[in-house]
Amino acid sequence: MTRAPVHIPSEQLEGVVVVGLDDHEALRTLIQSCPTHPFGFTPPIYILETDLSRARESISSLGIGTDPRFHGAFGPNAGRELIQHLRSQIHALSIPTRVVTCGVHDPHLVGWLTDELLSLRDEQSHRIADWRASIANRAASRDQAYWSSRFNEISAGSPARVLIITTRYSSYMQHASKDLGRSLQQLGHEVYVLEEANEHTMLTPQLTVEAQHRIDPDIVISTNYPRPLRDAYFPPGAVNVCWIQDAMAHLFDELPVPPSEYDFVAGYVYKNAPAIESYPASRRMPSPLPVSEHKFHPTPVSETARESSTCDIAYISHQSQPVEDLHREYLEFWPARHHPHLELVRVELERTMRRWGSEIVNLNQNTFSREFDRMRSQTDDPQLLLKLWHQYAQPMLERMLRHRTLEWAAEVATKHGLDFRIYGRGWDRHQTLSRYAYGELPHDEQLRASFQCAKVQLHASPLGVGHQRQYECAMSGGLMLSLRSWSEFLRENWLSVNDYVDSDAEPDAALVSDRSECFSLRNHPRLANLLSERDAYPTPPRGWDHTRYDHVFAPDPSRSAVQKGMHNRERPLQLLADPFMMTFSTHQELEERIVRACSDPDWRNELSKGTYQRVSKKMSMGTFAEKLMRFLCTELDCPAPAEQGVLS
């Protein structure tokens, strides 16, 4: 889900140096002014006390002896010890410049320390400039012929040097980056994963530039931020891949400079996002988020894990924040001039919620734009509608649908006496669902055990199926029931009909009206079954005309062209063993499927195994890693061999 960008004042990012500790009240006030941020970062505090006895007494009284945010230097050489520590971490840390006093102190020490910190910052700047110059010199000597030759070596078996830059402040980014690194290592490549050293440092230019200078990578992979947006962090000099995992706000604005010929994007390649579309189509690799086959697999978990994880119904997500609170958060994020737009969208979302499950609710980016086209005349932001969709409408509707699904599940659990568990952050504070809260699950064997041992897992999204959680569950040997998107079923049906029309099947009839070719349904049972599926759908949108004939099917050339253009997109419904039975639209459908999964283990296991077989072939991290390397080799004009080398 897209959140507001985080702004941390520079003095908190760098931390603060405290000289003297005997004014405990002042120190407590200072600590309170440097709180832990919601995403986990805590500003560092460096404490100096030249008097050892006073240091011991103050640390004991304040209770900060085991707090890792504090770095202490004590005794007559405290100042020099601190400077020595900062110099040893000059490639990673932000050097503090704020020096405060809390009680008895030596004014000369404060002055000397201030000068030394400024000198250290200058030294750091010179080092970064030297590292960047070294990277630039290497880049100047490496033209297209060099990279073509280098990737030919890689495709022939020479390991690529891959630097993956991630952050400890996003659990998914961190785990996904490390999982990708493991898969690339198994393909034979040298992989380096870079993240912040601890919760008191942030990703800094000195950290990323030093790593690129030292490692000299062939490929740099970072998440969500295209390289031209972060030149201070990612100077040109390697093949750079931006792995997009979220609809971040900056992706919907123009890049400050065009990407270079060695810049690529992969992952969620959002349509009409200016930052993404500044990359030529040949340098974009659309792909859903993959799943680590090493973490998630159907091997039975331990008996201890099974005993602690077995339940009837489970749901795993941190999205415990109520809809009202989320709406207020977005109001803080968006400029006040756009608040009327958000309120208008929210009214439409609530109307959509009332319709969901009783008809085809085709609320996607295109229909959203049509319904709110009048907003175009009310703003000078050409990307407003796109931003409203990705950064408000879609995540808000998802939150509404998820919480409604959980309320339904709670009612089903109460009615049938089932064990219902909700895992994730903050559910213990939810007004109506707190009784089902079971705390957080780490992204490890405990998560796999929950997927495998719950008789049914739940998921709800306006986008239908195709979420990373669904793939993790399937690869763990679990069964997940997902909220149905009728639009997704309609799209898959259209594509399947188009597949048939484009197959070896030949038209065997003609319309009397214009003699155009068509298919006699009596002779094409597969096509007849696909068309009959549509009768199970709710009231269709305008243009639905397959009932014009009851015994033949006449392809619509204009619609066929649109459908063919959709074939390049993923078709996640094809990964489900039984798409209709593994999805639900109404409270009644959800109840029926939960009860059956809990009472019919053979049915549950059949769906689980069938989905695992499909998902494991297409959605594993290993598959993604190999696809990415083949993509880079191809676009750098050196296709990988089909049957040999590390990419085979």
C-alpha cells in the first residue's frame, strides 16, 4: 500500500552528541525529542562524560545502559574515542553536527568536538567525491561493446557481480531482496546485499557509493526508486535495475533526467506512470512479486509448529488500521486543495462496496478515470487521476473489503464454533476484531506453518487474485480463499475465448446476415462451455452480446484486437486449481467454502495441491531471477544459451 513519503529532519537523521550527563531532566527531554519513527528508525544519541563516576551514576539512574540507540564514550579521552568511532564508520554513518550539553561539561571539549565533527564531515564529502570519480572513470571506459562482451561472458558461465540494495525498514523489501540474492547465487553469481547496519542508521549516499566503488558490480538492483531519482546514491557505472514493488508517489511524476541506456525497470510496471514510461518499452520487465521456494514449500512443518499453528480460519496482514483512520492519514498526506477530490472518491468507494458481490464491479484504473473525468478541469496536475487511483482509491477500497471480509469470517466462526485467528500488527486494538488477534508472524518458518496448517486462509483485494500472499500460501501447501473480482473472471473468459479462436479450431459456419465466419457451438464444446460460464456471472456491462445467437459464436474483430492486447498481462486465475470455488463474492459463499474446507480435507487438499503445481512453476523467486538475467542479456544484445551456462 502506498503511504506518505517520510521526512526526517537532518538533525534526527544524523543524531545528536550530548556532552555531560548530570542534568537528567534535560537528557530525558532530549531523548523524547528523538522518538522511534513509525517505520522503525530511531535517531542515534552519542553521549560523552569525562567523569567516570558521574557517567556510571547517570546511566544507572536514567536506565539507558542497555538501550542500543546510545553510543557512549567515557573518561578523559571520551572526545577522541567518539571521533575515532565515527571515522571508522565514515562510509556508513551520517556525521552529527548538533552538540548539546546536559549539565557539567568542559567548554573547550565542546568547541573542539564541534570543529572535529565539521572536519569529519568534510573528510566524508571528499571520500564520496573520490569514490564517485573512480566509478565515473570506470564507466567512461565501458561502452556498449564492453557490456555486450561482459554479458556474453556471464551467459556463458562467468558469474555476474550483483549488488542488491535494500532497507531494513520494509520487511517485505528486505526479505524479497535477500531471497532474490539467494536465487541469483544458486544461478552461479556473486551477490552482495547492502542494507543499513542497524535501526539507528539510514541508507546514505556514502554507504551505497562506497559499496559500488569497492565491489565494482555488473548489476545494481534497488527497489522502488529509479536511478535518475537517486543519482547521489546510484551513480551511473553499472547496469541498474529498479525493482518496483509498490505504487510510490514519485513514480507518477516525471524523472528529473532521462534514464541511461543501462537503466532498466522490473516488477510492477504501472501503466501511464511517467517515471516508468520514461524507460523504453524494451527496458521494462513486467512481473508480479515472486515467492521464495526455499522459504515456502509443502514439506510438512515440525509437529511443534503444527500444534501451535493449526486452526480453522486464518488471516495474515498488518492492515489493522480502521478505514476512518486511514482516510485521515491520507488527508494529511494530500494537499488541502485535493481534499474535496478525496471526499468525492470516498463516496464512490462506499457506493462500490454496496454493489460488490451483486454485480460486475469494474472499478479499475480506466473506469475510475472515466467516472472522475470532470476533475481534470479542476486541477493543473495532469497526473491527478492516476495518483488518486494508485495512492488513494485502490488502497482505500482494499482496506474496506478486507475489513468487511474479516467481519464476515468472524460471524462464520461464531456460528459454527470455528477457531479464527488474525495475525499481524495492531489487531489487538481493533474495536470489533481484537478477540481474534494472535500477534505478528515473522517472515520465516512460522509464517509457512500458518499457511500450511490453517484449514483455510483468507484474502481480499479489489484486484482479485495474484497477490504475493496467495502465492506464499499455495507454495506452502495451504488453501487461500480470495474475494472474487468478477471483472477478472470476465477478462479471463474473454482471453480464453480468444485463445480458442486463435487455436487450430476452424470456423465451420457463417452468419446469414453478412456471411462472416463463425463457430457452430454444437461442434465446439470447449467454446460452448466458455460461453456458458458467462451465464453464471452477475449482470454484465454494456456491450455483452454473446446471447445474440444461441447456437453459434461470431468473433467480434474490434473486441478481439483489444483482447489480444491483454495477452501480455499475467493471468493469475489460471494458477488456481478451481478459480470459482477458491473465490467468493458474498457472505453465503464465504461461509459455504469455509465450512467445506473445515469438514472435507480431501477437497481442501485437492485444491491446495493443484494450485501449488501451477504456482511453483511460474511464481518462484528462482524463476524470476532467471527471467531477469535472460531479460538483461537479451536487451544488452547477448541472448543467453538455451541449454548451457548458468542461465539454462
